[in-house]
Amino acid sequence: MIALIVRRGIQLVFLLLGISFLVFSSMYIAPGDPATMVGGPTATETDLEAIRDNLGLNDPFLVQYGRYLKHAAQGDFGYSYQTKQSVSEAIAIRFPNTLKLAIASMIVAVVIGIFAGLISALKHNSWLDVTSTTFALAGISIPNFWLGALLILVFAVNLQWLPVGGLSAPFYTVDGIKQLVLPAITLGTGSAAMIARMARSSMLEVIKADYVRTARAKGVKERNVIWIHTLKNGMIPVITVIGLNFGFLLGGTIITEKVFAINGVGRLMIDSIAMRDFPMVQGSVLLVATLFVVVNLIVDIVYTFIDPRISYD
Amino acid sequence: MKKTIWYSIVLIAMLVLAACSGESASAPKGSNESNGGGESNETFTYASTSDAVGLSPILMNDAVSANITEHVYEQLFTRNSETQEFDPLLAESYENPDEKTWVIKLKEGIKFHDGSPFNAEAVKYTFDKLRDPATAAPRASLLEPVDTITVVDEHTVEIKTKYPYGPFLAALSHTNAAIVSPTADKKQDLMKDPVGTGPYKFVSWTPGDKVELEANEDYWDGAPALKKIAFKVVPEISTAISMLQTGEVQFIDNLPTEQVKRLESMKNINIEKKDGTSVYYLAFNHSRERNQDADFRKAVSLAVDRDAFVSKLNGLGVRSDSVIGPQVFGFDEGADKAGTAYDVEAAKALVEKNGYGDEPIKLLTANRDNFILMAEIVQAQLTEAGFKVEIESLEWATFLDTARAGEYDMTFLSWSNVTADGSELLYPNFHSDNVGSSNRSQYSNPKFDELVVQSRTTIDQDKRLQILDQANHLMIEENVVLPMYHGIVTTAMDKNYTGLEVDPTGKWSLKNVTKK
């Protein structure tokens, strides 16, 4: 286990190096000058030149990248071109919101997804199965911005049960939970549908396995067959899906954050791209990549608990 | 036993999480009380679609930041939106001993939010910093004509300009010419922690989320009735409208054309529409040979049915042929219909005669606001007249660079004109000095340049009006650009509040807003 963590840690360093290079070069090549965005519409060429000098944008590519790496190695991820705020600070303000949203949506997704998947598998080809798979298909197909807007109209504007947007209240208060409900459902629906489909197919496969038939033949109670023999083995692919989805959600979810006015990492990233705020883009992408790798590592470790036959040593 | 351990773990986890989250619970709705007399302790929230960049008038240069700094700082003068004249604000009065000298008397007894006095030193400090090249202020050009600034006494400042400068009062009333507290500026970063003389004091800023201000109880013109105001970032306008409907925010502006009907059907809000100073125009790239042909520009102008386009804006656009809009200083009614009228048959004839349809036109557009709609309609109209038009739609940052570099045949540009002065529209956008920066249509005409310079260096405002009108007519008659429409300033506010002041430039003030 420790060897796995160390190995992944070393991989992560190289991965981040590669990603930072890719992001840096794509921002470098991309059209649109950061100096124009800082200087505004009235800036003259002299003004822009001064801004470029000031931001170090006139240096050759490798000098700029080298300087970035040197500072990053010391824990300094630079300052926003626009607001001059430190990148780490800007991310630190927004990440808790993204984390809250990701966890809440994952709870929605896992609860609904596994429940629906299980029912579908156990009542295979019944009306319950058809209903659940139909909803799963709809869940995957519905775009977030549409679902979000619809939920806002129904539950916030018309029924007034829940607030429209923001995540200002702490999550353990009633207001905090109320603020999380709609964005979590919006974001969790897609993942729930994926989990449901995966749980269904995986459970169907396991239910047909020989050892399940043996267990039934031995007279094990149906409840125990499902909960003890089937569920655990059926869950391995489901956990992979959960892990992948959670990794994506931690990267910030641009549309849901925008629709619900949530000050998260996804919005920071997309706004920074639009403003050509390179240090901010770089910082947020590296954070997202790191989280993705860490979540996947956790998933790999979880496998060993669910299926002791899996070993990384 | 096992269960008890689980419960303990869950409980501890919850406590740890609770402790980590240091925010205090927000007050439940309805817990705040109104003080009566129009005063309100409830937070009055304005929703904007993007965050402020910074809160120092010297260093910032964007409309969202300006909405906030306008409440924290003040200028020496302010434009009266009704009379269109410049009234003293922090100034008491001014006089011009000669055309290049402005002696400005300041109001006495005003203090900055940090307690330091507002005086001639503060004015000199602010203006010197704004025009110092080392500051690299984005709007340093406002004070470009200034030669010297002298403190005459505690409350009098004398400004000498290099040449007579006509729009000087407009420049001094610009958001970026607001006076900052020198003591605070030396001590702290005003971009994050602003200190001015305005009706509101800075409280906090959570980047990406909101800026909070509180009433300045010692405000020289009487404390404002709203005690707490917040500028909240709500990136989606439709979400902001829903929040306005549910009372989560009280005020929004810049209502998009496609949402007007929804807003008008809402019962708990008041919508205000006011003719504005902004102009949206179809620009020819004058560095391209084809566009230098007056007949070509005329053919395009004949082919574009601007009335048809404006009718698609749900009432949010003013149709006028004039480049200088009806709300801008320099407009004369004679310019209103002086342009090339729509006549598709005449356009077709010109296109056919001169073979304008042979080579395609690259119509560049930014993919935001009404620009795409404008591009699509104009493309269809030009095609009808026989032109070949290809739209190239770019996102904002790329668009700005492409337009600056002149890599297009025709494009759509706009100018909000915060000073509401015609010279401040014509000089940056069309004077040859600014080709390669703000003159994106690359227009260069010595005769026009001369008129614009005159309009800037004449102090007599009546004379300025005539000169600007001449320059305006020159542009309209030669189809230098094709004004598509002039903007309308729009706001929507909770019906329980009243007293909002909206200016044609798009600025607004919550200073006199009260709760009913």
C-alpha cells in the first residue's frame, strides 16, 4: 500500500510537470493578448508594451516557463494579471465551495444511482427496471444548464422552498443545506444516471455468477445473497465510476457554478481563460489535476478493501 | 458497542467540519427591521454578472469596479443628467482666469473615511499619481492635457493645461478622476481596501462573490438611508432575474434584450429605461483599399436596414443616423436623419455596376451581447443586395486583438462614453493618433482630425457644439461608420425601494434610495 502511494506520488510530480507545460504552451499559443485585457480598449501600443514588460510577457517562452516552475517549486503560483491577487489565495477562497458542491452532488448521485441500479437489477425487466433505466437515460441526456434553470423556476421562484443561488451559509446550517439542494441535484443527476447504469449491469452480471447460484442452492436467505454475496462484488466497477465522477466534480463544474452563482474553482478557471489571466488558469488546472490523481489513488485503495484479492504489492 | 463507536466517529467528524467552517450563519429572512423614515438596515443587494477587478479609481478601468468606486469615492465635478451640465461635487466653484488655467475652489470640512481631511493636497496627490507614467494608470489620458497642478491654499487648487482643453470638466467628472485619500493610499492597497469621501464606506470583498459597503454616517451631504449595500456576482443574468423575483437581490442593470418580456411580467419590480450615451456601429476597416471607396461604403449603407434591426431589440435601442448620440454633448437634431437611407434597389445597382459582390467581405464580430444578432441580420441584408459576406465570430479577447490589428473588412464596435462628451467619442475612436490602439476602424482623415482637435482645444462650449456637429456630419455624409443603434440604460429594482438615480452614461447611484 505504501509503495503504491509513493509510486503514485512520484508519477504525480511528472504528471504535473507535463500538464503545466501543456497549459503554459497552449495559453502561449492561444490568440488574445493578456495585455489588451489588462489595458482596456483605450490602451496605446506603448501602454501595452509597458504592461507586457511588467508581466514578463516579452521574455522568450522557455524563460517564462522556467521562471514559473522555479516559483511554483517554492510554493508561489504567481499573481493574477487582472486583480494582482495571489493565485493560491484566490483558489483557497473558492475551493471550499467547489468541495461542498462536489460532496453534496456525490451524495445525491450515489444514493439515487445505487438504489436505482439495484432495483433495476433485482427486478430485471419489470416496470420498475424500465422506469429506472428510462430515468437514467434522461439523467445522462439532460443538459445541466437546462435542469438547473428549470429547478430554479419550479422550486425557488414558484414554490419558493429553496433559494435561487449562492453558497454563503455554512453547510451544517438549515440555510446552508437549502442552498446546496438544487445545485447538488442538478450536478448529481448525470452522475446518478451513470452510476445507476453501471450498478445495474454489474449486478446483473454478478447475480448470474456460479457462487451466487451455489449460495442460493445452499439455502442462504435471499436478503443475504444480495447484501453479502452480490453487492460487494458488484460494486467494484461502480466505485470506479464514482471515483472518476468525483474527480470531475472536484475540478469545479462550470455550468452549475454559473447557473447557481456559486463562487467555485470552475468559474474561476473559465473566467480566467476569458480574461487571459494565465497564472490563474495554470494554478486552477494544476489543482484539478492533483485532485483527480488523488481521488483515483483513493479509489484504488478502496478496491483492496472491497475485494481482498486485489493487491498492488 | 460497534454502533456506539460509529456514532462517536460521525459526531466527531461533524464537529471538526463545523469548526473548520468559520463563517457565521446568515441571518434568517425577516429578522432585520426597518428603522422607518426610509432608512433600512437590511442589506440592499445589487447583482452584477462579473466581479470587480479592483477598487482604486487610479488603477481600475472596468464598469463593474466603477459601480462600486462611484459609491466610495467622489470627483470634483459631476455631470447633471438632466441639464447635461457639470455641477461641482467635491469642488465648490471654479473659474478660468485664462483659457489654460482652472482655479478650483474646494468644499470645506469634508473628511475621507479614514478621518484624514479632503483638501487641495489630496487633489494634487491623486491627479499627480494618475498622470505619473510610473503608475501606468489605464486612464492617465484623462489628464494628458494637464501641465501643472499647484496647491494655492488648503481649499484651492490651480490646474494649468498645456493647451486650452474643452472637455476638461468632463474629464474631471470621470469615474477614474475620483479623489483618493493620500494617507490611505500610502498605507494600504486601495485596489483591495478603498478609502474615499463618498456616501458609502468599504467593509469587505470576497473575490468572486461580493463586495460589501456600509453607509458613511458622517457623509457631508447627509448619510444615505440604506445602511448596508452589497455588490454580488451572479454570472447568469437569468439567475439574477430569478433572484430579483424571489427577493434575494434588489437591483440589477443592463437588462438583456431577450429577457425584457420576462422582467416586464414580474409584479414586484420597477423597470427603468433611459436613453443612453453608448453607440453601436458597423465599422469599415479604412486601411483596406476597397473600404476607401466612398461608393462601396455607400452601397453597404444603402443595403443595411437599420430600422428593421432596431425593431428586434424589444425597445432597447434608439435609432439615429448620428454618430454622436442624442444624449451626448455635440449632438444636433439635424444629424438625426442625415445618413444614407435604406434603399436596397439602389444598393443592388451600385453592387452590380462596380462588381462589389465579386470578393467576399469578412464581417468580424465578438460573440457577445447583441453583436451576433447584428452580424446575422446585416449579413442577410447585405447578401440580399448582392454582397458576399462571411461572418467570423470570435470570443472577446481574441476579437479585441484582431480588431486592433485591423485584420477584418467590416466589424461591429461600440463605445459607452462615460463622459457623455462628443470629443471623448470621436478622439479615441476615429482620430488618426489612435490608429493601432482605440481607433479600430483605422480611420485617418486630416480634415476630420483637425475638427476633433479643435473640439478639444476650445473652451467656449457653444463653439465646441458647432465643431462637433461639423465633425459628426462629415462622418455621417461620408459613411465613415454606420451607427446601428444608440444604447438604452436599463435597470430593474425591487418595488419596495425608490430613489434610484440613473445616468445616461449607465452610471447609477444608490445614495438617495430609500425603503418605502
